[in-house]
Amino acid sequence: MVADTEVLVDVVMVARNCARALRRTLERVPRRGIRSIVVVDNGSTDNSGQVARDLGAVVLRAPKGGYGRACRRALRHLHALPNRPGIVIFIDPLGPEDPAGLPQLLAPLQNASAELVLATAIEPQRNHSGVREKAMLGLIGVLYGHNFTELSGFRAIRYPALVALGMSAEGEGWDVEMMVKAVRLGLHIAEVPIARMAEASETPKRGKGTGRKLMRILRHATAR
């Protein structure tokens, strides 16, 4: 899957009480060319961590804080490895995107046409973005001049670019922060259509944490 064998690819997932969805997602991730799958147990009270271990993932714990803090826990782990990754893939176990589409997501990174790649609906008519998500995307377009199609949790980014972004969000604003900082930094951004899983929700709850996400959008628009 990775054309350049020297490019190490690691996957990061954050799990909180989603054992069933996590199992489904892990089972559908193509393993060829992937060095590791890192699952951060974000304070689960179910068996999410054990499910991840049983399916071969590296399991870390981030019992306090939100999604962003859990992602940063995973990045500290990757940064401490003797060989750091060339590409990091983020997958939301509760997202509708089919992880089997991972090779398509990686393609723009492999051919050096992009530094950040986001998944979008393979059929535009199936993009059931909620009102809040559309409002956030519209605000990003007005303030940053870049029109994203979706606020997707399924994304891949070159590790040096990720480090350069200086991510700081501790909660649900992580995904939005990555997008707006990537625009500000001038990263080459691509969107790739990825199929949805038949059993996934038609209306993913991407409006969660709207207030914090809006603050991230506005904060970085005025930052120098």
C-alpha cells in the first residue's frame, strides 16, 4: 500500500465506550503497509481497550480530557519511537467512512500532491452534513478562503506537517484546528471520496462540541 517502503505509516484512533464500532473499524483497516495501529482508550468503562488489544493494536490510556488530548497522547508515543512515522492516519471509530478506503486516502500523499488528505462522501447526495457542521464549514470558507466539503474524522497527514501545525486542542476542536492551521500554513490539502459503511449512521454527530470548534476557527483566524 505504501509505495515508498521507507515511509512508515501509523494509524491513530481514539476510543471511548465504543467497543462494537471499534471492532468493526479495526477489522476493516487494511494492514498491509501499516506499521502500527495506536488506539487511545479515552476513559472507557466498557471493553474497548481489550477489543483493541485482541485485534493487534497498541493501546494507550488517556483517562482524562477529550479527543484532542487523547490524540496528543498518541503523538507523544509516536514521537518517542526510534523511527518516527512519515504519515499519520486518524480514524474515528464512530465515523461513517469505510476504513477499507485507506489506500485511496493515502494516494495523494504517496504521489506528493498533498500533505493533508480528508475523506469525503463518495456520493455527494449522501453527504448528510448537519446544520452546525455546514455552518462551521461556511465560516472556515469565509475566514480562510478554503472550502472544505466535510468535517471528516478520517484523514491522513505527513508527520512533519503535523508537527509543524503545533496542535493544541484538548477536546472536540482538534479536527477543526488541524484544518484551519493547515490552510494558514499553506499545506497542500486534498479531499478524496471514500465509501460509507452500510451499517454506519447516515447522520454522524459531527456537530458535537460546536462551541469549542467555533472558538478554534475564530482564534486562529485572528492569530498572527
